[in-house]
Amino acid sequence: MAITKSEIFKTLSDRTGVSKPQVSELLDELAKLAHQEAANGFTIPNIGKLVLVDRAARMGRNPATGEQIHIPAKRVVKFRVAKACKDAVL
């Protein structure tokens, strides 16, 4: 089962001695910074990084009707997991 946002705040608060509201504010600011810097690549050491990826145009299929549709090229944000994180989890 996945850990909830409030459990993350409590765990970080207990381990660091920082209050839960301060932990919440720190993580909110980290998220804002990640959103602003994602276009340039944003790395969280030992966890991973956000990168922009160009997806090519392709043919897809409407699952409801089976009709083929053209999916245009677009840019998407992807998260690449760091090797240290992979090694710790796997």
C-alpha cells in the first residue's frame, strides 16, 4: 500500500525534528521549483530527474470503435529514476 501525503509529513517531521507544517511547506516549494525548472531538467539527487521528451506523431486506435486515429507529435514531461533509487528498491 502506498504511503499517504500526511504519513510522509509525519515521518519526515519525526526523523528531522522539523514541524509538520514546515515539512509541508518545504515539499510544496520543492514541487513548485520542479515545475518551474522541468524544461531545463530538474534533478533530485538519489531519486531521479524530470526531463522533457519529444514524442513522434503516430497512428493509434480508438478502443471503443476500433477506428484508427492520428496522434500528433508532442512534448511530455517524464521522470527518470536514479540508479541509486533503483538499486535500493529492486
